[in-house]
Amino acid sequence: MGDELKFCYGCNQFLSRWTVLRHAKFKTCVNTAVKNIHIRKRKRRGSESAGDNECCEDRVCDDFDEMDSLLSCTSSEKDDGCSADLHLHQEIDKNNSEDGCINLQEEFWDEETEEEINRDLNENDVEDADDGRDKANSIVNWILSSLMCIQTKFNFSDKCLAVLLLLFKQLFLVLGAVNTLCSSISALFPASVYLYRKYLQFDRDDFSKLIVCPHYSSVYRFEQVVRERDGTTHVLKCSNRLFGCRLPKYNKNKGKRGRYQCNADLVLKIRLKNNAEKYYPLKIFCYKSIIDTLELFLSRPDFEAECSKWRDRLSTEFYGDIYDGKVWQDFQTYRGQALLSQPNNYAAMINVDWFQPFKRRRDYSVGVIYLVFLNLPRSVRFHIENVCILGIIPALVKEPENLNSFLGPIVTELKILSRGIQIQPKGKDPVTIKLHLLCAASDIPAARKLSGHMGHSAIKGCSFCDISFRDQDGKKIIGPVDPKWQSRTREQHLHYANKAENAANYSQQKLISKESGFKYTKL
């Protein structure tokens, strides 16, 4: 096969075959079509046949069929990142916007239903499955339960599960021609992962979804952005006020003094296969409640017993775990009141880190904020079933300078839990619990963002003392430093952090953080 170029009427230029097929799938222009023109072939085998022109239309149809099969490929290595960001098929046109901001337009999602979009945005509960007790229903329930156990054990993707569901449905459909039971099974058998979970009354999407500004990571609820008034839908843009030098390049106030509204687009207008119009967020921050997670953990029969094992632990002269350290001992009582020494008091450690979910894309990073309970023994503390995922930060135009917008709901719940709250574990009596955040364990860049300190390469880059890594001439100090330094205090941190947050302009804000080594953080 030779290299083949095709003409894309949407872009009005010749592109590669794969690019044209993707444009035909995701472009919003209704008149987008593919013109099958051979520009050149590097390898020619004999003369062209006389029937090439006659079969041109058939080949175009075959191209679209092949496109559908390629896009539904189950291999994650075919196109790592093609379905990224919650199935948001959005191209970044760097020719029209040098800063890489997303160029908004209407899109057609002909494979999505209005029910699925509403469920994704509004987080509706999964409807009850048919409660019939006939033989066909029992067989379907057994097959689906087996598939769920197999997926859990071998950890294969939902794409692979969707292929298996279609395979079973087609198999029973064919067998239904000779057997009425198989025909009944085929009618009941789900053809998608969504229907599969709906049938089993299994809903794993228990995250609260917030819309995120792609440029400055401000978060909004969906009803704050998309509003219905008098039968008309009003869509708002990002209302966060930024310094002029930090605005996106397309903003007319870019570079001006003072604070201005960001005005970045937050949602995308989509048209479904039934011609219904919906608005879908460009970026979504998924947040999971700490209170709900702790209530779920306490519903386990052995969780409380595991969290109390540290009380019977024999202390030694060696530091073997956090229980031997000064921080844990100091928090046994606080200001004359019993704290961790009392039952139903839990200590937690927070962490945040970024990772690249795709093998072949190094420019796409997703952040995860998670929590572990320090009361658990170290042998099981970091098991996946004991880790509380608090938030999933989407890939933005650039990595955020701070995490304040994402830490907002977390800090609110931590304040409530530190004072105590009554919860109802499943199958148990109501209990009043307290949770205290003791430490943040991350790599240096993430830890500085969490705690509100400057980076390790800053002039005052130490988070424990106020030592300066510059001499009187402004040169960087490399090597031994004067051991006479003063430790940082909580009062200093609060003073300079609030001063930097209330600065009149961005230059003054940077100067305060540079000279003090502190930044504002909600944590």
C-alpha cells in the first residue's frame, strides 16, 4: 500500500487518510465529506485498473466503516489519549491560538443518548433492574456477575468488557433462532457497559463533579454555569478575577494592570443523535466526600479493629512507625483534651501527585489527591481498598500554580470532621467520629503547593527555617551555610500568606512570596 492523501472539505486542504477519517467523525460541519483523491504513491505495482474510478464511492463507504472499527478498537496502544478527558473529543487548533487554548464550537455526539448525558452530569441514581425470577433472567444475572468478578480479578478495561457483552448478545441472538430460551436471554442481555451496570444495580460513579476552568483551575457547580431562565439556556464563562499578566492570550485585557475577569469558556455545546442540544464541561474535577468514604470504611466488619491495633503495640527505642514519633505522641492530647487517645478519633495523611495515564503522550498529566488513615497498621495502610481518593484533577493547559480551588471542599470537610460528626455505618449503630489531618507526604513540588511554601530553588526555599540561599551580592549559595537560623512559625506563615493573597498586583504578590518564602493555601 502506498501513501495516500485525501481532501477534507471541512479544513479545505489535503490531509493524511487517518486525519481525514477522524475529522469526518468529530468535525461539527454538517457538509464535511471525504474526497478520495490519490495524489501520489511511492510504490506502484503495474498500471492503474480501469475500474478505480467506478468504485470510488464504494471505497469512501468502506473508509467510514473502517474508521468506526478503528475508533472502537480495544487496544489502549492504538490511540492512547484519543478518548481522554471523559470522552471529550475536542481538538486544539494551535494555528488559530498560539497559547493552545481550546477553540470552542458545536460538536455532534451521535453515539451518546440524552439519558447518559443527564446521568453523567446530574449523577442520577441507577434505576432498579427488572426483578423477574424466570430462568432467562437468572442466566443473564449469573453471566453478568461472572463477568464482573473476572474483570475485578484480571483488571481488563471497560472497552474489553463492552466487546464481550456484544459477543454474548450476538451469540444468544443467533441461538435464539432455534431455541426460545436463548431468544429471551438475548432480549434481556445488555449491549453496553452502562446497561450492564444498570442491570446489576451497580454504580461506581460516586464522585461529585465540578466544572474546572481550563486556564486557571477555578471550579464551579454545573448549575452555576448553565442556567435555565424563561425557557432560554444561559451559559456563563469563568468569572474568576486574575491579574492582567496571568490572563489567557485571547483576553483583551491581557497584560494590563489590575485584576480582570478570566472569561474562559467552561462548557461545550453538543448535539446528540436525537438532535437534542446539551452542554458538557470542557474539564471536570471529580471529588469524593471524606465523610461518605469514612462511613463506608466503618461499615466493614474489621476496619475499627484494625484501627485500634496500634493501642496494643509495644514501643521500642527504635522508630518503626509514626506511632513512635513526637507528632503522634503530642496529638494524644491537645490543649488539655483527649484526642487520639480516645476511641473513634482518626488521624490522616494527605498526598497529591501527577501521573501520565497514556504511554505515548508526555504532555498529558492528571493529578490525584488521596488520603490514608494513619490508625491502620503499616502493613495494610496503603492497600488500594484502604486509600481514600479525594479528587481527580484533569489535565489543564498548564499545571496549576496552586491547589486552592481543589482544596476548598476538602478543607471544608476537614473542619467539620475535626469538630466531630455523627455518622451511620451500614448495619451498625450511629457513632460520633473525629478526623485530624496530621501531615502531608508528597514529593517536594507537590508538598510545597499543599503547604503554601515556595519551591526548593527559591531564595528562601526551606520550609523549616528562614535561611536565605543568596548572599549579600545576590549570588546563589552552594555548599555549607550559616547554622544560625530561626525556625519558621505558624504566625509568620499566616501573616505573609494573607499579605500575599491581598496584594494589589501580581508583581507585589510575587515579591512578598519571594522575600518571605510563603504562599497562600487553603489547607
